[in-house]
Amino acid sequence: MRVLVTTQPAYGHLHPLVPVCHALAGAGHDVAIATAASFAPQVEATGIAALAAGIDWLESEVATAFPEYEEHRVRGESKIFIQSEIFGWRTARAMARDVQTLARERQVDVLIREPWEFGGAIAAEALGIPCVLHGIGGLANVDEVLSLARDRLSQHAEGLGVDDVWSWLGGALYIDPCPPLLQSASASFRPSTRQLVSPQMFDATDGPLDTPGWLAKPRDRPLVYVGLGTVMNRWHGLLPQLVSELAGLDLEVAVTTGPGVDPADLGDQPAHVHIERYLALTTLLPHCDAVVCHGGWGTTIAALAHALPIVAVPLGADGLRNATQCEQAGIGRVVHVDDVGHGRVAADIADIVANPRFKHAAQVARQQIDQMPAPPEAIKAIASLSP
């Protein structure tokens, strides 16, 4: 079976797809990932072949590729601009064109896409190839994309001669990596065929996996991880504020700045605060007691896979939804970005580290994740679509 996967050029879109890609390749199928040319090195670091397609840009540098983004951000319209204009229209049109060419050249049997990449769905519909939608987070994420980009997506549907947007956007199969505890109902997306798959952690594309010396040392107080992912890590001075709040607590703090942010920018720190540009969460989180993050799917699900409670400062497309679901499940707390710097984050972290009920709720989430089918089970469902 020849499989082509499409993704927007960002770690948070790529990493959730990698376990299924590895399972496909391990089963002997031909797998390649189409994405922006500048993101190809990150794709190839996963061990899967990368194919350049669509507009050449990086989501972490959105204002460089789309200069008008900044004026939309200032007006508080950044989310709808990204979802509708960038994801729903500009990148979708360019990706659809190139993916059709690649699919013909490679004689692709099945296309797989992530929820924010629409070009693969358009190409699949145009070519009559089965398209698999690989979820990132819950069903409601897909629902939100439709609501924010509905007008643009309807234009694509008209161009394809299709009346029902979901007849091509929903795909022939939905791969669902969301544990029940984080799942929220969808108003309009009800996949006809749905395959659960355990969200496996993959984070080996952006640096060494070695354990730093300070992490290997024994410690006599809790260790809290602080990170804002790979796109939201540059959010208007938020990371320094978080570090400043937590530095005053009687615990150790591990901070990753992420791409585009120099650890030196955070200045000198006390000995119990450790600043790194990158640490693989699969290396770091087994040593941790709690997580402070922006509610992004990758960090959130990694924390829960290690049974760690969370204090979330929601940012990005799905941050508020993930954070709210965690709070409602008793796994942690939500802090509004405007409340950071006033002691709220420090107070919440101190509480969840001291109160075992948060840890217990996180353990329930980990049990749900462990009970979900492994990626090879999804391969059977995908293979059933191939002629």
C-alpha cells in the first residue's frame, strides 16, 4: 500500500501522526509525508521520507510568511485568520495542487491528513482516493475548524462539485487518539468510521535525547516542568513571567524555551531553575511531579501519559479546550494569560503538588490512554480502504 500523509509545518501537527506512520512503515507499506519545504528536515528526522508541497512556510514564523497576520493579531482576530485564511484557503489551495501531482506520480492508494491540513482532502476528493483524517485532540477540534473556516471550505466544496462539506472533509476513516476523559461532544462532526488509537509520544526531531547532568541527580523536592510548545513559546514575554513566579517556590523547575528562543534570554536563574532550549519530554517527564503549559495537545497528552497534573495557561487553537477538559476532570487548573505574573500560577502549582487528588485524576487519564488500541490496530482499518 502506498500512503501519502499531509501536515501543516509545525511539530504539534506532525508529532501526533508519527506513530501511525511508523506502524505503517513497519508493516511494509510505502509512506511519505508532504509538507512545506522548510519543514522537510524535521519530517525526515522522524525516519519518514519528506516531500515538499504547498506554500513554503513555518507555522512558528507565521508573520514572516503572512505579514498581514500581525494586524489581525493586534485586533484579536489571529485565530480566525489562521484557521480560515491560512489553513482553510491559502495553504489548502497550494497543497491540493501539489499533492495531486505527487499522488499521481507515486500512484498513492490512501491519503492521510491532520485536521488543520485541507489540501490532502481536496486532492483525495479530486482524484477519487480514500482519505483518512487523523485527529489531534478531541472531535470538537474538527468541529471548530469547520465553524471558523466554513465559508472557505464551502468554496472548496463548490469547486469539487460537492454539496456536503463533510462528504469529503470527514474522510473515509477517522483515527481518534483522544482518551474519553478529554473527549468533548461535537455539534456536527460524526465520523462514519472511527478507529481509536492510543496517543503514543514522539519527540525525537529537535535535539539530543541525552539526560542532562542536573536531571540525573537525586532530588529531595518536587520537579515541575514549564514549557509553551514550539509555536506559542514566543507569546509576548509569558515564559519569563511563568519562570519568575515559580522560582520562588520550594521546588525545582525545568524549563524548555523551544525553537527561536535563546535560554540566555531568560537571564540568570537560581540553582533550582534549569533552562534548556530543548528536552525530549519522554526523557524529562518521568522525573517530574507536575507540568505548566499552554494546553497544547502534545504537551497535555504527554503529561497525562505520565500521570502528571497540569496548570495550563491556554493559548492556541485547542489550548482552552484541552485545559478546560483537564480542569473538569480534576487533573489540574486553568489560569488566564492576563493573570500570569500575579502569583496565581505559583499558588496553583503548590496546591496540585501537595494535594494527591490531582495525581489520582491524572493516573485515571493514563489508564485510559494505556487501554486504547496501539497504532498497529489502526493500520488494519487504513489497509481496508486500499483497493
